[in-house]
Amino acid sequence: MTKNRCNGVAVLRRGPESSPTSHGLTGDEALREQPVEGVHKPSADSVSANEALMEFLYRAPIGLLQISALGAIEMINPMSARLLMPLSPDGSLFNLFDVLEATAPQFRRMVQEYREPSGSVCEAVRLKVPPSSKANLPPQVLSVSLLKLDENHLMAMVSDVTLESQREQSLLDKKLGEAARLDKLTMMPNRTSICEFIERGMQRQDRDQCHHFSVLFINCDRFKQINDSLGHSAGDEVLAEVASRLMRTMRLRDSHNGQYENGLMAGRLGGDEFVVVIGEPQSESDIFLVAERLLRALSEPYRVADQQLHLSVSIGIVHSTTSSAQPDAMLQDASIAMVEAKRRGGARSVTFEPSMHERAAGRAQMENDLRRAIVNQELFVVYQPVVMLGPTVDQWSFPRHAAAVEALVRWRHPVRGVVPPAEFIGVAEECGLIGALGEFVLDTACRQFVAWKAQLGRLAPRLLAVNLSRAQLSDQEFVAFVSRTLRDSGMDPAELQLEVTESLAAQDESVQATLRQLKASGLSLALDDFGTGYSSLSSLHQLPVATVKIDRSFVSQAVQSAHHRVLIEATVRVAASLNMNTVAEGVESEAQASVVRSLGCEKGQGYFFSKPLLPESLVDWLKSNDS
Ligand code: C2E
Ligand code: CA
Ligand code: CA
């Protein structure tokens, strides 16, 4: 091996017989190099250290070059020539920077800008070799390192890292692929994986009629409230905890793998929606028991942001035997059942039945109609008087002025006529329209109330009661809205009473905080439908209410049932001891009015006194009852 010099290019060549062309080493020449073995084998004794080094560089499976500071190639081994040739625009290898100009122009600049007297200019810079038809198998990715030897010389190392880079790429692809099928927050399978899993279950069922599976669609009840009151990062913590409880309860460990033994999978669809797929043939009652287990596990208290939270979930169950034949449609069925579970109060599981489709469609229609109703002003408010019950039997027939009026919303549907609130309040709550609806009622009623005061003087109602929904109380802006409405209408806050149900008032810390804020703004609160919720007389003192409204279900039994009379009387006493007054709701007869009055109820409301009335009719009612 010698170091030949030709046109300023030193080429590491094997044996004195090979001479470089007058144009330097051409690509063809370099590629024509023979394997080293057996062609030139100098005896061990005759090989000088220098020769051995040359031999080593010649054989090196890596491209080695010496270049000048301007890139002129001074020495090059065959591997370099082979690797670099596909990059050379004219098939010659005189100057490394020229060779690399098209693919990696930065090398020239890097060398110019490298100020140290010696050292590593760059290490393992990757460059892609453009595909060439010239060479049979051009390397696709090269790695180039430059080492500055002194002011005028650099060493370059070039290697083919195609395989390595392919391996890296496929690893990256795999990771990306996995990431695309994984939910980032919980590291559970995401919608894509869940659908694929269901799809496989469906294919298996097609092949094997005995194979059934079930999908459980899990949605947190009132999750928005957590996000709204504690912030999204607390919400995320809760979701992560829900995910790990799901995995634990289902005894699933490997959340990264979409495939599980026994055909079991748990994943997150997004938001607060999770899915469990149970693929082993099990009976419907087994699946129901699994759902019960999940309901229990997920309703244990959560500790987030230094607070203890209570959360429940609603579960929709669908069995592959009764569901649609597409994964998306099956999930849709499961979600319809979940919505039904929510509608029945949440914290429960409901199994999908095909008839639910029609009901869901009906509700969707109702939702659409309701949106339009708000825009088209099809909603209106009626007012039901609340009267004072006199101290003696014949006095219950008054003072006949209305102690209060309760505002009740109505919907004049263009086709169905007047729709009662029971049919649309729930829909409005579910689809987020309750805010707009509630604002409409409060605003309308406050203005009406102020107008009556101006119009009727002493005959005007003294208090306005307006019903509140859960969603309104979790809305951060609600307190400000109430204050604004009172101010704009010119109403005294003390004249407004907001009615909440027991279950709502007793609910959680954030609702209670809103209630306290409302109370602090000068209005009062009433506990609606008392007796139908979960809280009892013993917890009445914890609620910031001024009035307790005894539910119609008690009042309607008061005449014939001693048991109900006892309950009413106890309520009246406890309320009185807490400085709260009581209203008997749904009084329909003289006998009922008489009984509730004798039990100590101060006020009564019901068809016996008056049905809810339009504003004009209420004025007539007030005038005709003026004693
Ligand atoms: P509620 O707050 O308990 O209202 C009393 C309901 O009982 C009213 O039904 C009223 O018409 C009815 N009622 C009154 N006296 C009698 C009676 O002697 N016998 C019978 N059978 N019923 C009587 P309505 O107006 O259909 O309202 C039903 C529920 O809808 C209300 O129950 C309330 O929870 C809700 N609601 C009504 N308006 C609104 C509103 O503006 N916002 C909200 N969030 N909920 C409302
Ligand atoms: Ca009410
Ligand atoms: Ca009520």
C-alpha cells in the first residue's frame, strides 16, 4: 500500500501496481477495489509501523479522509470513496466540501467557523444520500465527523449508518404508533384502540356464535363542576385516579398494551368518558355485577388539591348480542344507556335497550326545539301565589294577599302547545341550556315583580320565589348575574328568594359556597320539595335557608295519614327552632289547608288557592281576593 499523489490528491491505494488516473480517483475506480485478503500480504517482519497503519486505514470498514482546511481531499481510503461517490455531482472526489455541497453545505461553514487550533469540528452529522441510479446499492444515510488536526489539515470519518437509522426510524414509528393509540393523560388505550378492540370482538363473534362481549360506557357525574371549581389540573388528577381505579378493579396491569388476556380492556375515550370491554362470554348478570363493583370503586372519596371530593359515575352497558354491528355504533348505544343512567339520577348502571334509541332521538329533537324556543321567545313565566295561613280555622281564608309568588317557567311549543317544565328542565340541564333558561326566568320575573309593586302598591306580592337548577349553582358567574339582575330591575335583594332542592343544597362544598355568597348578597334561600331528598331534619341546621317548602307528597297525605301529619309537624317544629318558616306545597283542598295550618305551617301554596297564573290573571286574582 502506498500513498500516491496525483493532481494534489493522495489516495490510499493497495500495492504499487495500481496507479491513480490523471484526474484523481474516480468513482468507478474506487468501487472497483478488490477485497484486501490474499492480494497483497507483506511479511510481518518487513512491515514497518507506518505501513501497518496504512494497511489498517486501507482495510478500515469506515471511510477515512484527510482534507485541507478548504476541503481538498489529500488522502482517502476506498470505503470513503465508495460512500461518497454517490454524492459527487461529477463523479470525482477532489474536494470534500464540493462533494457535500448539495446535501450538506454546512460543512464548509463549520470548518471556517471553527476557531480552535485542533479538535472535533463536528461529530456524527447525519446526511441523507439522494437515491442514485448510478450505483447499485447506494448508502442511504451517512454519518460524517470532522476532526481538525492542525491549521491546515482535518480528518474526516464517514460511515454508512443506513441500517442503524432504519432501526431508529422503525423504533420511532412504533413509539409514534403506540402514542397515537394511547391516551396521554391516563396512558390507557384511546378511542382508536378501543374501537379496534371492539372490532376484533365483533369479528370473533362472526366466526364463533358463542363468543359474546359487553361494553361498559362510564361517565363521571357532574365532572364539569370539579373542573369549574377546582381547575383543570385538579380535574386531570381526578381522571388519572379514575383510570387507575378502573384498572385495579378490572385487575388490569398493562395499560400500554391494547390487547389483554381474557379479552378484557379498559380505555379512555376522552374527557370524563371511559370504556371497559369485557370479552369473555359472561352472563348479563355477571356484567351487571362488574358494573356494580366499578360504581363502588369509583365512588370512594378522592383526595385532590388537598380536598376530599365525592364523585359518582353513570354506566351504560351494552351487550354485543343486542347492539349495532359497528364499533362506533356500539359505543353510541352504550352512551345512550349511560345518558339514561344519568337521567335516572346518576350513580347507577343501565343496560341498553333498542327502544332507548327512539327516546334519545326524541330528546335530541327536544333539545333542538328548546334551543330555538329560547331564541324565538317561546318561553314565558307564570306565577303561583303563596298565601299566609291564618291563625284560626276560619281565618285561613286569609289575609288574602299573596305572601309571595313563585315564578314557574312554561314553553309555548308551536306544535305541542304549552309544555310543562318537567318535560324540558331535565333536557335543558343536560344540554347546557339551563343557564340561558334560568337567566331568562330570573330576569323576566324580577322585572315583573318590580312592575307589580309600582302598579299594585299594598296588593303587590311581597316576595318573589325563583327556582334554581344544579347547573346554575356550579356556574362561577351566577352570583354576579343575580346581583346584576337585581340592580338592573331595581329590586330589593330581600324581596328575592331562590329555591333549591335538598339534594342540591346538601351537595358539596362548592355549591354550599355559592349558596353562602348568594345569601350574603341579601336575598334568601328556600329548601324546595323538602322530604323527598336524602338529607334529614337533623341536617337542616347546616343549610343556609330561610324557608322550608314541605313537598306535595306529604301534604297530599296529611288528611288521611297520621304518619305524614307527624312528619309535617316535626318539620315545622325543627324549622321554627332554626328560625325558618314553612310553606306547605301542593295544597289542593280546604281540608289539607286546614290540617297543615293546624300543624303550624305558616304559608300554603297549591291549586286550592290558585294555579300558576299569567301576570294579568295574577293581578285579577290579587284584586278579587283583596279583603
Ligand atoms: P316546584 O318548584 O316544586 O314547583 C311546584 C310545582 O307544583 C309546579 O309545577 C306547580 O304548578 C305544581 N303545583 C302547585 N300547586 C299544585 C297543586 O295543588 N297540585 C299539583 N298537583 N301541583 C301543584 P310546574 O310548574 O310544572 O313545575 C314543576 C317543577 O319544574 C317545579 O317544581 C320546579 O322544580 C321546576 N321548575 C319550574 N320552573 C322552573 C324554573 O324556572 N327553573 C327551574 N330550574 N326549575 C323550574
Ligand atoms: Ca319550587
Ligand atoms: Ca316544590
